[in-house]
Amino acid sequence: MDMSDIPFDVPVILHSIRKHKNLQNAVGTKEARCLEDNVYEQLVLRHVDDNTVVIQSARNNRYLQDRTNGHCVFGSIRIRDQSLFTIEANSTSSLFFMPCFTGNVLQCDNELVVKDRQRLILELAKGGKTPDEIEQIVTRLFDSPTVGVPSSAYAISVAFN
């Protein structure tokens, strides 16, 4: 694959063309999520070699990592084997990110977001938080307000399933 057209080392937004959501690392967590399509997380694609790249959060410099259980996290500020992805394109020029660690296709899992939200609500209730406090915390983590995107950020359509 010719990688010369891919914007490396500049802020980008990875947008799922199938789910109409953007890849994010929500504030206060290391979890990688695909949430609202109007919430933007600036990520930076770094070219490692050949077709291999890493995906870095511009906000906290953590690299997206693929885990053996299929979950992705923005876990480390150092590049690890789990941080390496290959890029493939289809006939419509949509990009697919394939974790080198597991070989799966990077994709959005809406069910996981719902389960994460439910688990957090239960933990906050057990911890004695009021319903108003729980709503405020959950909204802040899962439904972040729109973040302004500078004109230097690119939007890259990705074929997340």
C-alpha cells in the first residue's frame, strides 16, 4: 500500500464510516471507545516502518494498544508490540487498521460501551454517589461535549465495522 497520502505526525480524527462514530480516549480513562459522532479526539498517526503505524492520543500521548481479549486501550506512553498496526485499504480507499498483535480488524463495539456505562453507574452507586453526581460523572466520561477542532486536523474515514 502506498502510504504517501496518509497524514503522519499531524492531528487526525479517525471516523468510522459504518458506525458514524469517532475513535476516542475519554478523559479519566485509558479505554478506547467509539462514541458520539460530534465528539472529536485528536489522534496522531506515527509511521514506524513499511505499512506499520502507531496511533497516539494527541491529548495524553498514550498509544492505542490491542489486547488479547479484543479490547483496545490507550495504555502506554511507549511503543510496544501491542501498539503496532498495519494499514490496509479497500477499493473505495477506506482504511482498515489491523493490530499486529492479534491480526483482528480494529472496530467499534457499541455493546461494550453500554456495558462500561452500566458497570460505572453501579460502582458509583455502591460508592455512595447521588443520582445527580452519577449523571454528571457518566455524562462527562461517555458523552463529552464537542471539542473544537483546529483547521490543521484531518478527518480520516476508517472502515471500523
